Amino acid sequence: MNALIEVRGLDKAFGGVHAVEGVSFSVQAGQVYSVIGPNGAGKTTLFNLISGLYTPTSGEIRLNGESTARLEPNQLAERGLCRTFQQMQICMNMTAIENVMLGRHLKLKSNLFSTLFRLPSLLRDEQACRQRAKELMEFVGCGEYLDTDASAMSYGALKRLEIARALAAEPTLILLDEPAAGLNATETAALEVLIRKIAVQGTTVMLVEHDMKLVMGISDHLLVLNYGRVLADGTPAEIRQNPDVIAAYLGG
Amino acid sequence: MLNRFMQSRLRGLMVLAVILFSLPVFLSNPFHYELATQMAIIAGTVVGLNLLVGFAGQISLGHAGFFGLGAYFTGIMTGHYGWSAIPALVVGAILVGLIAWIVGRPILRLKGHYLSMATLAVGFIIAIIINNERQLTGGPDGMPVPVFDVFGWELSPFGTYSLFGIELNGSEAWYLFAAAVLLVAVWLAQNLIDSPIGRALRSVHGSEVAARVVGVNTARYKSLVFVISAVYASVMGGLYAHFQGFITPAVASFDFSIVLITMVVLGGMGSTMGVILGAVVLKLLPQILTHFQEMEAVMFGLILMLTMIFMPKGLLPTLQMAVSKRLKRRAGGQQ
Ligand SMILES: Nc1ncnc2c1ncn2[C@@H]1O[C@H](COP(=O)(O)OP(=O)(O)OP(=O)(O)O)[C@@H](O)[C@H]1O
Ligand SMILES: [Mg+2]
């Protein structure tokens, strides 16, 4: 079977610090694939490498067999990859729904002429886009915020809004970096339901998360990083019993 | 929902139209009209600059350069080569857009102070060229510009016209024309902002990282908005040249670039109506403070600084916030 993501010998150094070092793994389409590890293990760096925000010091990432080395984040988005951020990246100069509509950027024809003169074709597309964005906001549970300024929304709602924006791009692979961070128990439970719904739709999910209950319950496969290196790799059951993991992470 | 939004867009435009077309009630002499016409033309320039600065979060400290290029291109083509004004404006805008695209590609990779310096340099280079090309531009002495015409039909500040049976003198007619142009400029800008392209532009400001991961080619959009704002400046510069009938390199000067950017910052970055207010206020100020003529640059610098420290959102957004806060408080008090 051909992997959706294939990572070989990936390395990223910041000065002398190897944030990611010799990491190899692959993600099959349709999986919920989680990356766990202590603070500073290199999880976010790994996501930044996969999404093209960082260029690897060495090693290779293949998306559907294609090397991503020369691809910009927006070109990766064109190939179906989208993500959210541990440090939320919301456009605070827009309303909530505009943030989600931004997620549909690649689905929209953007013709300068029809834009400037606001031709009916543009209005039709915009209306459809808005409708879809509204559905997604309801899907992630922030349907009550449509025309609210993003800057006026609560932290939890913004986290869900960011997921809605990523989903708006209709990605085949979505990367979620600590979506449960800062959420209370109820919100986390809702998030779990949401991630399951995303996975059921056939979207491959890569997840970085510290909430072990969430991760263990939801993942098909886990990758454990420690000091930038792969400590273990397996199903939740395997990881739970892995003595290295217990010693380095779960136990501590 | 969409309907409501459309209405609110049109409402802003309508309010502006009412203000612009009822202003003549308060204008009693040609000098007032001249000032109001200049305001409208400069407001149009600032509306374009605001797309770059306020919405896309970039900066240009050389925008007078594009204004000056538009002014001189029109002046030269109509004056030396006998072109009609409209083709001169259009071809000028295309050329300036092209120039903006060529210089924009490399410099818009820069951020912050580096981008400021680079755009500043672009403005300086244009001003130097205009100053030195004496044969075409008249150098520091400036050059006369023929009367504005629409394929032979002339609009002169010294003519007399009639519109719907109303007698208008030339300065009144020019004001109405400039006001109409400003309305179109605002309408186009609003259409741009409230569109997929506009969201992409604003996302470059809001979160460039977010923009990139949802597929926005940020480099391309920065270039695009730089070109659009330069085209605005070029067209307005061309109109300004015809209206004034005489231009000097001051239209492309660093001082004027600073005036333009101060209008945007003072009025309210990202607020189209706000920057128009900024243009009006900063155009009026020197009239009121005539004694400070030599200190104009200092004054503008000071205004820029004070606004950024005490009113970072700008005049109109700050006023709007204050009003809505007061309304809310009053509504709360009644309960
Ligand atoms: N842009 C950067 N420049 C320099 N060092 C960096 C950079 N990004 C990450 N690092 C370093 O790389 C290491 C891994 O950081 P990373 O953010 O990937 O960890 P993480 O696993 O996501 O941690 P957390 O669970 O706290 O989010 C850390 O030591 C961090 O200081
Ligand atoms: Mg992290």
C-alpha cells in the first residue's frame, strides 16, 4: 500500500539544537495518526516541516509519493494538506465566517474583473461559499458566531473556528497541533466527537496532543518523539505497554 | 445575511455620496472648490494606498512616486504628444501598474523596516528621474498640463457648463467630477475588500502563516495589491495634473509620500471611510495653521507619531468605538 505521508530520515536543526533528528515514519490514508512526546520533543517542528513552513536540514517528506522539498505551504494546500496551529493563527482583522471562507480560497475562482465590478457570477460563488462556511461552523460548534469579529470570540471557540477553516479547504490530510490545549473537559469531549466525525468523512488526521485519554481513545497509530527522535511507533495498545515510553514519558 | 451585508456596504457608499454632493452648500468661492477637489483626488489616492497598508498590512513610503508618475505621464503625453486625456490616463495606469509589479516582486519579500526603506528608495528614484529629465518634465521648474478632456470635450476649471439644466462654473464642475471619481474609487475598493481576493489580502495582514497553509500565494497577493494601489495613485495623479494645470516634482516627493501615509494612519488603517476623513483633515490643517507653513513636514511627522501612540486604530474607528460604547452604556442604564 502506498502511504499518504512518508517521512525518511528527517532532520531539522536550529543552530546546534536538533529539534527533529532522524525521524522516519509513514501515515496511511484514512488513519488518525497521533504524535506525542514531552514538551520540546519536536512535535510542532515536525508539523512545520510537513506543512512546508520549515525546510528540512536533511531527509525527505513525500506526500502521495511526491517529494515536498520544493513546495511552498500554499502548494501543499493545493495538494490537499491543511492544518491548525498550537499558537492559534486566526485573522483577527476579519469576522469569524470570513476566516472560514478564507479556508475555501483554493476552491474559489478569483477573477479581478468580476471582483471589482461585483458581477453576478462572483456573488453566486460567494453565497455558496458563505453557505458552506456556515455549515462548517455549525459542524464544529461555533454556528452562533457567524458575523462576530474573530477578535471578540472566546479561546475555545477560536480553536474550533481554526479547525473549521482547515476543513473548509476540504483537505485529504489535516494536521491538528494540540487542539485540546486550553479546553475544559466538556469542550475536549466535544472535540473528540468532532475529530471522529472528520475521520469518518475519510479525511486523514494527524494529531499532536498531550491529553492522553483523548489520544489513546481516538488514534489508529501513535508516534512517540523524545528529544527530536522516535522513541516508539505503534498502535495505542502497543504504546501503552512499551517500556521505553513508560519510562520516558507516560511514567514520568 | 448576505443581503444585510450588502446593504451595509451600500449604506456607507450612500452616506459618502450624500456628503460629497451636498458639500457645495458650504462652498462659497472657487478657492473652496479647488480645495475640495484636491481633497477628493487625494482621498482617492489614499483609498488605494489603504488597500496596501490598512488591509494587506504592507507599507509604502514611496507612493507619491506612483502619483507623480501618473501625473507626469499624462502631462507629457497630452502636452508634448497631443494625446487625449483618457488614453493618457489609461496607458499611464497600465505602465505604472507594470512598474509597480516589477519593483514590487522583489521588495515585497521584505518585511517591516526593510520594506519601508525599499519603498522609500523607489519613491526617491522616481522623484530623481522626474527632476532630471528636464526635456520631458521641465525639471524642478515643473511643466504645464493641458486641460482635461474626454475625447475632445473639455473640462476646464475656467469653463462654464450645465448639468441637468443647472449652470455650473468650471471649478464646480471639476469638484462634482472629482467627487464622482472618488465614489467609484471607493466602490471598487469595497468590492475588492469584500471578495475572495480581499479576504486573501486581509489574511496576509491577519496571519500570513494561516494564509499560506490555506493556499494563499502570499507573494502574489502582495504584488497584486501593490499594483492596484499604485494604479489608484497613477490615475489620481493624472487627474490632479489636469486639474492643477501645472505640476512640479513636489507631486512625487518624499514629503508627499509621508502626507499620504499619515492620512491613512490618522484616518484609520483598514477603514475606507476613515482614510477619506484622514485626507480631509490633513488637507484642511495647513489651511488653518498657515503660520506653520515651514513646519509642515514636522507637523505631519508629529501627527503621525501621536496618532500611532494615542490612537493606533485611527480617527474614525476610534470615534465609532466611542459612540457605540456610549450607546451601549445608555442602553444598559435604561434597564
Ligand atoms: N523556530 C525555532 N528556532 C529555534 N529553536 C526552535 C524553533 N522551533 C522550535 N525550536 C526548538 O526545537 C525544540 C522542539 O520544539 P517544538 O516546538 O517542536 O516542540 P513540541 O514538541 O511541539 O513541544 P510542545 O509540546 O511544548 O509544543 C525545542 O527545543 C525548541 O526550543
Ligand atoms: Mg508544540
